[in-house]
Amino acid sequence: MTLTDSGSPVELSTLLVVGVIAAAPDGMASVGQVATALEVAPSTASRLVARAEVNGMIVRAGGGRDARTTSLRLTPQGAALHERGLAFRFARLRAALAAFTADQRHQLADLLTRFADGAAGDGRAP
């Protein structure tokens, strides 16, 4: 199963950039915020943003009071891609978990939470 846009496969990096902007409180983000969220160098984030822009998923807008900054926002096509991406991931998760019992799903959730907490911190188990 592959997520597509107009019949073409969508690159994961484009989906990630779209996700960062969609998650921003006001629906706008800077290249620096994309870099921070994706944990990549600003130059890498700039390339990823340019790719998403060329594909029509985002547009650049003036940064408001600071003319040196540019805000990124989703186009209608980018917002639709974000929604399809969420639906795609949820469908994959539902299919992967279909054979699990409710207890097994709860146990997996607990273990994944512990894993995520450890990965976000110093790596030591709680």
C-alpha cells in the first residue's frame, strides 16, 4: 500500500513537512520550525520545504512584522494530503492490530509509551 497524490507516490519527507505545518497552532511554520520538529539541519529542512512547495503542498507567505522571516502554510492540496496521510496511517495500524485482543493492544500501548519516554529522555527505562 502506497500513499499517492494524483497517481504519483508521495515522498515521506513531503508528508513530514506537511504534518509539521498542519500541527502548528496557527497553521503556519517557519523553515527553522520544520528543521527543529524533524530534527534535521536547517539546510536539509530548506530542501524538504522546497520540494513540498514545488509539489504544490505548501506556499510561502511573508513573516508578518519581521520581513526577514517567511511563514509556510498548507495549500488546499497540502491540507488534503495531510488528511489522506492520517487516514492511510490509521488504516495501516487498524490492519496491523486486527488480530490483537483488547488486552494485547493495551499492553502494546503501554510498552510503546515506555519506549517513547525512554527514547525522548536519556534512554534509561523508567
